[in-house]
Amino acid sequence: MSNWSPRYIQTNGIQLHYYRTGGDLPTIILAHGITDNGLCWTRLANYLMGHYDVIMIDARGHGCSDTPLSGYSKFDHAQDLAGLIEELELDQPHMIGHSMGASNVTSLAANYPHLVGQIILEDPPWFTETDVTDQQRAERRNNWQQSMIETQAKSVQEIMESGRQQNPTWDAVEMEAWVTSKKQFRLEAFGFIDQPFDWQEDVKRITSPTLLLTSDTELGGIVSAEVAELVGAINNNFQVDYIGSAGHSIRREQFDKYVASIDSFLALPI
């Protein structure tokens, strides 16, 4: 990590921060979930950097990136990613997104198909529910926002201890960036969850080879077996891989199975 280069880029009207491992290698971009930051990919980036020039972006309202007052839909985030790819003159980089990041990568691939290579989606926020009222969305945001306010009032050590208690199976390397990301997060970025979590139209338009990683809903995974089956029926560019004994943060809870799945999909040498 000490050799990774922190950089900034102006795109889509804001300044975005990202880390880049570098090297004369194919590029892969990692898009984190809501309340995380780019360095929350550290463990995976360490694994991938022998094969890829890895870019870990801080989404708007996260990490060291700008925090506009509005503009947090999946398409706003997708435009940020498109601007990054174009400004850096990247040639169809592969993409991995987790949760919110997976939703944003899906929107990117649906709206800018010429910009991306293969994509991997780790448990995106794709629900079976189709009728969510504005009141329900507001309640969801308010509850999450209050929880984050309480978290940010704690010391770094208190957040670390709470994180370890809640996530006892996570590798130690995951925790430092996770704690820092919670302190860096700005509440404006909850604008993402104010938007409808519609996803089927985006899925229909994906032309890239795509890996959807799912997990156990009873452990906190979002994408149900019903949704995964529907995705396959909508678009045959999708491959679905279920990783058991994991919740929403699949790579953190089943790292070896996760990298085996992406290795196979990206055809990395063993």
C-alpha cells in the first residue's frame, strides 16, 4: 500500500480522489459500497495488483472526494466513473463494484457500454420489492443516517472495537480502512438511498460479460435466489455465482471463495 499513488481528477463537475497501484498492466477499477471508501478494497487490491493496474475510487461524498449538496443517484455516480475512464484514457477497464458500487457499475455499463470490459457485481441492492413509497424511503434514510451520526460520534478505537464485534470473521487488514471510511463519510451521500432501487432496465441493457456474486440472505445478503434467477432470464450475458456462508460483504467474509470466483471469470493465471 505504501507504493500506491493517491491522485485527484476533475470529472462531472467535482474533484474525485482515487488510489492507483500502477504498472504496465491492464486496468481494473474497484467501486466501493455506501459509507466505505476506496481503501476498503485494500486486501483485494493487494491480491489483484500482480495482474492489474488497480484503481480504487472514493465515490462522491466518501473518502477524500468532493461532497456536492445533491447528485447521488446511480447515474450521477456512473457519470463520475465514465469521466474517470475518459480522462485517464483507459481502454475498456474491467470493473468490480460492491453494493452501491455495483449499482453504479451496472448503470455505467448500461449507459456507456463502449467504456467497460468485463464487470463483477458483488451483492448489488437489487430487491424484489417494486412498490416502495417515498415515506418508506425517507424512513430508511433517517434510520441509517441516525445510526451513522451515532457511529461518527464515537472514537476511532470505539468504532474499531464495534466493527470487530460485529464482523468477527473479517481479516485484520479490512478494519483500518473500514473505520476511517466511517469517519470520512458525509451524510449528503445518503442521497443514493433516496432514489428508487430500480435495476431491471439497466440489467437488460448490459452487453459486457458480467459476473453477479450472491450470498446468504439470512446472513445479510441482498440478492435473493429469486432475483438471481430473474437476472439470468433477463440477460444471458450474466453469470451468477452463489458464495455460501457469507452475507452482504462477500469478499470480507469468504475471501478465498471470492477470489477463486473472480479468477475463473477473469481467467487469471493460477
